[in-house]
Amino acid sequence: MAKPLLDMSAARVFFDGIFTNPRVAHPEGVAVHRDGSIWCGTETGDLLRLAADGGSVECMGGTDGFLLGIAFDSAGNCFACDLKHAAIFRRDAATGHMERFASSGIRVPNYPVIDEARGWLYVSDSVGEDKRSGIFRYDLRTGEGGLWCRDAMSFANGMAMAPDGSGLYVVESDAPCISYVPILADGAAGARQVVVEDVRNVPDGLAFAPDGSLLISCYEPSRIYRWRKDRGLEVLIEDPAATTLAHPTNIAFKGDKLYTANLGRWHITEIDLATIPGLSGA
């Protein structure tokens, strides 16, 4: 593999929550709020808000479970997947209440993608042993729904909506690959297609850059790839010591910065992308 596009000097600990109250306990999910704050979920079920300048942390709700992926809708409501409860929770932006939203049929809800144009919430189901189908779909208003994509996957994990809204890109951590599931005109799932192969070793999260590049975070090694159809896979950044990038799981853009949750530690990492053309959202 070629030298990473970015040196590790481009990354820093944005917020160190090892001794804070609340503690940033092994965060898996991360998302950027419309006010610029960075939110994450923890292994103790806390939904945390980190100030935009990284100067403070506060708990915005909790499940007493283990939060995985999180996502915001346009109104600022936060949807959070919970491993312990096998359910998706929703924090109401207006009331601040966090309540169970959906759970029908899903066993390991991992990552949510909000599709407001169609009125759906898609959630990956990370079931590895029997390779059962990996994506559920729930009504954004009622939480009613069930299995949507019936194609077998190898541990469906992080997801991202295609920039044109045509379908979902899905990490298959055990393959390891990235698949694409089209959303047909009637809303049904099209046939799964593998689009990126040999994403070594354990891909976890996805996010699209402004130029259409797909960034892929890896739990192991502590690495982030950039993938483009014309260039294939390139290592964007890698931490051989797994300290600043410590088993990154989910990733989220804010301007020319990329934020990573680090399941291996107690902090959120910020990566400066300003030197990489096309990756900056500023």
C-alpha cells in the first residue's frame, strides 16, 4: 500500500473525555449537529454533545444501553442505534426526550441513514453468524417497518446514502467490502452490488466527501481510506500506534474537518483535510 495522503500530524484529539463527567466512554457513533457541535454515543448508552470548539461535554439523553451509530434529521432530531436494547431510539429536538422509536425484527441495529425525501429510516443489522439480510427500513413518522434488503450480507455495518439519493452504500465488515443497494422507483431494494473489494482489514464507517469520494474508516488497522472509481482505494491517513486514531468506527464531515469516533479509547479525533483537494466541505 502506498504512503498515506495525509501525515498523522493532520490529526488531533478534538475532545479527550477519559476523565470528564460525563465520560466519553468508547464512542462508536459520531454526527455533526446543525449548530456545529459534535455528538457521539457511548458504550454506557449516553448521547453526548461536544461544543463546537471542543471546550465542553454534556449529556443530551441516554438509554442505559450501548449506543452505536447516530444520525440527525433536518429538524435536529437524533436517531441512535442501541446494541443492548436491539432498538433505535429517537431524541426529540423540541422536548429533549429520548424514547424508543423502532425495533421490529432487528437484532443488532448498527447504523441509521435518514431519507427524508422518501420518509424512511434505513438501519443496518450487523448479524454475522448466519449472514442474515442486513438492512431494515422504518417509517420516519411512526417507526413501523421491517426487513427491507433481503440479500445476504457479511456483517452489514456503516452506511451512507449515495450523493444523488439513488441508493445506499453499505460496509460489509466480514467480507471485507463495500456494497451498493439501489432504491428502486417504488421504494423497494434493488439487487446488492459489490462496488469496493478487499478493504483491509475491518472496514466500519462511511461518509461521502464533497467531490464524491467515499471515505471508509477501518476499525482495524486504525486507518481511513479514500475511494474513487477512477483511482480505486487510497490510504487517506493511518495511525500505526492506534492512539490518536484508535480503532475509528464512524466518521462525519464539518467543513474541511473530519471527525472520527474511536471505539478503542475515550476521545473524538479531528482530521484537517484542507490540503486534500475535493475533500473540504468548506
